[in-house]
Amino acid sequence: MTTETTQTPHDLIGGALVFEAIANRFYDLMEQDAAYAELRAMHAKDLAPMRAGLSRFLTGWAGGPRDWFEANPGKCMMSLHKDFPIDSQTAGQWADAMTRAIADVAPEPAHIARAMTDVLSRMARGMGR
């Protein structure tokens, strides 16, 4: 009997530590770069819970442990952000910061990193009203 294992994007790109690095770089950019001032203003002063939450979300979204989804049953990014005043500018800031964070971390294989960047950017821009 042969069992075939399928590697998820999570596995291929390096696992939870890579997603933690991406989330930390994303929030570092938001805190340090004035280009993201409007986006930063929408967040709580303490970004530690957001850093952990984004890391766990990305990990589960990419096929890793689904801790975030189990802790937030029935929730999705769109529903969690529906009450925030997200416009095209702040949605674009999020997409740009995530693009930069992924590029700065530079996970391999590059084609998976590019695909993640594309999907996450489209998701963010889709939240802009």
C-alpha cells in the first residue's frame, strides 16, 4: 500500500516560522513607514495580538495548523473587517505592506511567494469601499 503525501504551500514555503516572519515584517513596516499611517491609525496601540493573529491566520490559510480558524469558527477576513472604515487607500496600503513583507522575507520557492502576494493583495483590495 502506497500513501502519497501532499505538501501544502505552508510546508513548501517553510512552515509557521516563515509566516511569523512575514507577519512581523508587515507590522514593522506599518509601524515604521509613514506611507502606512492611515492603516496604522486603524489598529490598536499594541500590535502584539495582531502580529500573532495574522501569523496564525496565514499559517492556516496556507494549509498549516488551523489554530486561528478553530479559535474563530465561522469567521473570515472579510467579516472580521466589515465594521472598519476600509477605503481604497487603506486597502492599498495593506496590500503594499504585505507585498513588501513577503518580498523582504523572500521565502522559497519564489513562485509560491508570488502566488501568496497576488492572492493576499487582491483580497485586501477587495475590502476597499
